[in-house]
Amino acid sequence: MWLGAELKIIENVPVFLCDSCETQAFQPDVESAIRTLVATGFPDRLAVRELVVPVFDLHAFLSTKTTSEVAE
């Protein structure tokens, strides 16, 4: 989930998935825990690990490549 400009990931969230409509639902205690985590602003001390995510700029990429190079 996005919190301002930062992406926050919560792992190991138990969820019920409806077989017919694929709606997701949480147990009340799970939903409460998620709301509490969001309300506290995801304190850094509670993070179990961090992920590095590469970010690409399509305009910069296209300006450095010819059309034939992009197709390869």
C-alpha cells in the first residue's frame, strides 16, 4: 500500500478469497492490526526487511535507443 510517496508492503496477511467472485476479506483482528500499522505510520523499527526496487524512466530509455535496438 502507498503511504504518501512511499510503498509499504505487509507480508503474511491471512485473507479469505471467495471462490466464485474472488472478493478478499480479512478476519476482524487482521483488519484491526493492518489499520493500527497504517495509523502508526509504519515505524521503521517494525520493518523486518527492505526491498530495493529498480525504477525506469521510459523517456530516458527511448531517447538513448533507436527503434531497432528497442525491438531487440
